[in-house]
Amino acid sequence: MTLSKNPVSPSVLLIALGLSALCSSSSAAVPLKILGFDDMSCRAWLNSKDEADQRILYISWVRGLLTGYNYARPSQQVSAVSSGTIEQYVNRYCSDHPTGTFLDAALRLTDQFSGRNAPITK
């Protein structure tokens, strides 16, 4: 069996690389599915201040998100964070970003408490 000694043309190589990048980036375009509450707004969080049972559910959900983050990123885990710290952090975030969501607050919490101090990038 003999191999051809004809080199691959640069244009064929560029097309192959482009198609490869296109195929690999299409899987990254899948939107993240958030399993949370019907209303994840900061308004809902702030309104739950006097509803202890609802606030406990929200804090538990954030703790679950932090645990999932630790599972997905074992090299950049969120340090031990108390429920009180979570509540204070989300209260401050939602007061500063009233049109935001407490999902956003929880994700920013991972930025700060994982030692990364930068948003997650795709």
C-alpha cells in the first residue's frame, strides 16, 4: 500500500478546521436548564423576608446550586458557607439589582466564594 505524497491544500485544511469548529460549538449553544421556582426574581426573594418557610426553601435551593457547582468544578469549590451568609449575600445582591434574579445572586456567590472572583465564562 502506498501513501500519496500530495500535501493537503491550505484551503481544504481551513475548510476542515472551520467545519470542525462549527460542529463542536453547536453543542455549547444548548441553553442551561435551570430547575428552580416559578418566580426566581429578586422581587420574590425580597418579598419572602417575612415568610420564614419560603425563605428557607430559597436558601436550601441556593445551597443545592452551590453543591452542584462544587460537583461540577472540584478544583474550584465554594468554601463552606452558612445559610446566614447566603441570605445576607442574596439580600445585598437583590437590593443592588432589583430587576435581577436570585439565581444571578447565587451564581455571583460562586464567583466570590470559590476563590475565582470572576464570572464563569463559556
